[in-house]
Amino acid sequence: MSMIQKDIAIILKIVASCLTAGFLIFFISALSGEDLLKNNNRINELEFLLTEITDELNGGIENRIQQLGEAPTRDPYRRFYCAELAKELH
């Protein structure tokens, strides 16, 4: 029975040390001016933007260029087409 109590005491010490370490990290980062929640939200926003950009690069640009159609043969229309193409690529 005493062996089980020693095991439980060890487990409680491990849990207490993990909680203490977590609180220390939180308070030290708060003292240094780091906002962990704000940083986490910013990381999530950047990941969302990364997926949008990746999707656009994988197929969105080709679809937009196909919607423009063929380049016209007449000069004023050709310039307009090139300007629109440059806008889509940019």
C-alpha cells in the first residue's frame, strides 16, 4: 500500500511542477511585455493568409487569365488587354 502512495506522490509532484512551469512562463512573458494570446491570433491570421495565397497561386491566376480570353489584334484594344492582364497578374 505504501508503494502506491509513493507512486501517487510522485505523479502529484510531476503535475505540480508542470503547472508551476506553465505559470512561470505565463508571468515572465507578461512581465516582458509579450502577449501570448495576441501572438497566437496573429499566427492564425498569417496561416489563413498563407492558404489563400497558395490557393490563388495554384489555380486562381490561370483562371483569371482564361477569363480575359484571347489577345485582340487591333492596337488600342490590345493595350487595354495588356493592362488588364498586368492587373490580374499583379
